[in-house]
Amino acid sequence: MTTWHIILIASAATLALKLAGHLVPAGFLERERPARIADLLTVALLSALIAVQTLAAGSSIVIDARVPAVIVAAALYALRVPFVVVVIVAAAVAAGIRAFS
């Protein structure tokens, strides 16, 4: 199986999932439990993406300037600092650590 086969299969699966989503009745999605699961699933997937992008380099775990930058960003976000400021400060922290190491 080539890379193009995998891309085509993944694309078809994604399209099928999107189309299946339109078949779910709106009343089902408005109930409390499915709405809560959808909210929690979104947070879990975003957290996993952040962890992978922060700690992974290929197939190994790497602790570098990204980790303190994410910690600073999380702290600033918890203090309800505007998001643009959080991104700029986190980028500055990562750049500063990389400049001195």
C-alpha cells in the first residue's frame, strides 16, 4: 500500500464521518450528556495535540524550550491575560531560552 492509497482511504473515511454527522438528529445533540461528552472530547483532543507538539520530536520525547513556554502560556491563560499577549510572551520565553542555550 502506497502513501497515496493511505491518503485516499483516510480522506474517504473523513468524508464518511462528516456525512454521518449530518444524519444524527439535532435533538440528540442538544441533550445534556452528548453535549457534555462533545465538550470534554474537544478539550481532551486539544490537550493531546499540545502534548504531542510540545514533547515529541519524531518518535522520541524531547524536553526543550517549548516546555517552559507552554507552562508560561498556561499560567498566563489561567490569570486571564489576553490570548495575543499569552502567545507573544510564550514565544518570547521560547526564543530567550533558545538564544541562551
